[in-house]
Amino acid sequence: MRWDMLINKVRRSFGGTCLLCTAHPAKTNEHIFASALGGTVYLKLLCAGCNNDVGGTLVNALKRDARLIIPVYYQLRPQLPGVAHKFLRGLPLVGHRNGKQEALSYGPAGIEFPEGTAEVDFTEIEPNLTAADAPDAAFLLVAYEMAALAVGAPVLDTTLDPLRAEILAMAKSTGRVQFAHQGTGKLFHGAAIRCLESILTVDIIFFGSARFSVEVVQAHASSEWNGFVYTQDLRTGLPEVRKLS
């Protein structure tokens, strides 16, 4: 599905209603994938209040999740430096020099080194992996917004109120999140979305190598949900929505 077709489909489907609270007009641009994750698809899906709530808490937590920092730093940085730079800005690094560790940071121009030093002075530079894992709700938010792109208005059904409440409450999700290295070698974000009876299952891939499986047990949706896939190529920024056979 082409970019302009996708945007027009979403605009027609939701009629300007916020995807989360379903009570206020969707007036702010929301990145389906955070811009720090290399996302370029953004639509007016949320009201200002919901966008501020989830943006400040969930998106920031997602960006600082060690499970995402690892593939970005070691895989994406040499292949797509522009996207990686956007993601890594502000994150702490650890440099090894003369048998000691030094705290470094990734700033606007790249890695910031102490005065009089450069990258060649360090035997190794690695991400500081002390950050906490992102909450389940961060992945559920991405999954829910992708489902909205794939199937449209059915996501506003009242049976999904518990899922929206989980995201807005920033609480530990009823979903179970598992992580595994995918190692596809393809630079894309994507998700497969399925619903069977009362179980909603989503597989999310970030940067082609960080795979998260999200299972929400208390959500119910119509058969229109089954088997939709959303992907976004990080090289071109182009989205694609298709239905699994």
C-alpha cells in the first residue's frame, strides 16, 4: 500500500477520533514508530493529552531499552548511520582506556570525548546497558497503532477498552513480552497482528534484529483483525500493509 493511500485510509476510517481515549479529537501528529527509532510514518492519531502522556513515558523508555540499544549500536550504526545517530543521541556510553572505564555520551555530533582524546585512544567503546527494560505498555502502544493502520476503525471497539487502559495507565501490562535476536539482516520495522478468540498476539521487529512477542489475553476483536502485517523499510521510509494468507 502506497504512503498516500495509507494516510487517506486512516483519515477516512477514524474520523479524527483519538485512538487511546476515544473521547477527544486527534489533533497531534503521532509517529507510529518513534522518530528516534527511525520512524517516518506519522498521522493525527492521538489527542494532545494522550500524546503527551505516552510520548514522555513510554517512548522515552523504549528508546533507552538495552535490548534495542544493542542492535542499534552494533548493527545499525555502520549500516544506517543517520538513523542510528538519531536514536543514540543523549544515550550514555562506556569507554575503556588504560585499563579504566570512562563515561562517554553520544551527542549532536556523535560520541563526545574528553578534551585531548579521540576514539583511537580507547580500546573499546560500548553502550552503557544499565537502563531498565521498557514496560510492556510501550510495545503494546506500537502494536496497537500498527493495528490501527492495518484494520482501521475496528480498533475503536469497546471490547478493546482494557488494552487502551493498560497503555494509558502506564502499568505493567497483562501482555507477556519475550525478546529474541532475529538477525534478519534486513533493515526494517514490522509487526504481524493476529487475534484468536480472546487472545491478541503481535510480533514486533525493530531494526530487523530485535524481535518482541506480545500476547494480550484479555482483548477481543473481530475477525477483521486476523493476519495483518505492517512493515516500514528504514532505508526508504516507505510503509506497507498486507494481509497474511
